[in-house]
Amino acid sequence: MGKIGLIYGSDTGMTEEVVGSIVDSWTASEIEVIEAHNVSKSDFERFDKLILGLSTWYDGDLQSDWEDYYDREFQEIDFTGKTVAIFGLGDQYGYGEYFVDGIGILAQVVLKNGGKLIGKWSNKEYDFESSKAQVEGEDDFFYGLALDEDNEPDKTPERLEKWLEQIKNEFGF
Ligand SMILES: Cc1cc2nc3c(=O)[nH]c(=O)nc-3n(C[C@H](O)[C@H](O)[C@H](O)COP(=O)(O)O)c2cc1C
């Protein structure tokens, strides 16, 4: 079983904290963490299983490192044969029109470039107006796990635990 590559970007450290919890649930031989500002095409080529983590900023923009990488190279990554899970942080009350948009922006590229997305997550427990993370044609689901550390930090451990169990299954662990 190949390692999982976990690629993440975080502006104020909230996503980074979640990455710490995710890493704790795997052994060191099962997962490798790379920050989005250091990532390159060859990193994507090394992994068949990927977890992408990011926050959303400034009315629906990608976290800054992801935004740079998106413009530079991300849209050219070939995801054929790769299984990808995405999680995103956002603020459903402060930015309810753009809640966790970053999940959807990355998900669209993964799907367009041949990847398989796992880790879809019900959006019913969130209070938001609109989101690019919503699965096209399946209104009740996000393309990945949404976490709101600004308003619901108490719900994060349980959401994360459930989602990790789900993706472990879907990855085939
Ligand atoms: C100026 C500003 C803009 C933001 N814009 C959005 C947004 O458009 N959508 C959203 O869901 N969250 C938005 N957020 C919330 C952040 O995504 C959230 O605080 C997140 O936990 C930050 O994670 P990080 O520290 O890993 O970057 C914004 C926060 C700030 C301060």
C-alpha cells in the first residue's frame, strides 16, 4: 500500500492544526506531509493517494499558497489513477456566500484531470448561503470535509474522526 501524500496550505495556522490531528491518526509510514508553498508536480506524481487541505480567503479565494500554486501548475496536474480527498476550513457565518469555496475549486480540477474524489460530506449541518464546494447535481453534499474553526471548533474532533474513518475505508486501508 503506497503512502498518502497530504498537501496543505494555511494562512493563520488553523488548517495546520487540523493537519496535526490527521497525521496523528496514521503511522509515519502511511502518510507524508508537504506544504503547498513547497509542492511541485513531481510530488503529485509520487502518490496515488492524496489528501488536500486548505482554507478559503477573501470572498471565495484559495488560501494564498494554494492560490500561487493553482496559477502556476495545479491545473496541469494529471490525476488519472489517483484517489483524492479534500478538506477545507471556512467561516459559514462571516462568509456564508463563499463557504469553503476552496474545496470546490480544487475538486473541479481533480475531476477534470481524471482523478477519483472520495470523502464527500453532507452539508446539512451547516448554515450557509452558497458554496463552490457543493457537489454538482447532489445538493446535499460537499466535495470534501468542511470545518469551521471560527464558529464550531467544538464540532471539529467528531467531524474529523468520522471523515477519517470514511476516507480510510474509501482509500482501502
Ligand atoms: C479576511 C478573511 C476572509 C475570509 N474569507 C472566507 C471565505 O470567503 N470563505 C470562507 O469559508 N471562509 C473565509 N474566511 C475564514 C477562514 O477560512 C478561516 O478563518 C480559516 O480557519 C483560516 O484557516 P487558516 O489559518 O488555515 O488559513 C475568511 C477569513 C478572513 C479573516
